[in-house]
Amino acid sequence: MPIRGHRERTAKIDAPQIAKTWRISKEHEEFVRPRDECPPKESRWPKREFQKRKLSVRRIVNIVWWVVVTVAFLLAVPPARR
């Protein structure tokens, strides 16, 4: 781009665009409140608890098995080796 064309583009397009960017950023800073002043947003959905697990027969059997194995281990191994 020749120097004359560059000067015209700078004068007509680039300089006003830069000035607008500065102007808008100052107005935006005044408009936007700091996060400390903003109230917390309310959720669109209500808070709910997690779904409770139902104790199935298989889970009960696994718990009982774990207790039996643990008790058997504690009875089999002397206290000094635990």
C-alpha cells in the first residue's frame, strides 16, 4: 500500500476505531460493577439431595461377607502381627 493510501486509511478508519475502543472501554468500566457488589445468581433449578441407594440383596451379601472375612482375619492373625 502506498504511503498516501496508508495515511488516508489511518485517518479515516484506524484512528477513529482506536478512539472508539478507548471510549467504549472507559464507559464499560463505569457500567460494570465489581463482582463483590453483585448479588449471587439464583439457580433456575431447586437444590435436591443425591439419590439414596437402595440396599439390594447382593449388596447386603457383600457387606456381610466383608464383615465375616475381616472378623476371621482378626481372629486368625495374632495381635503382634497386625
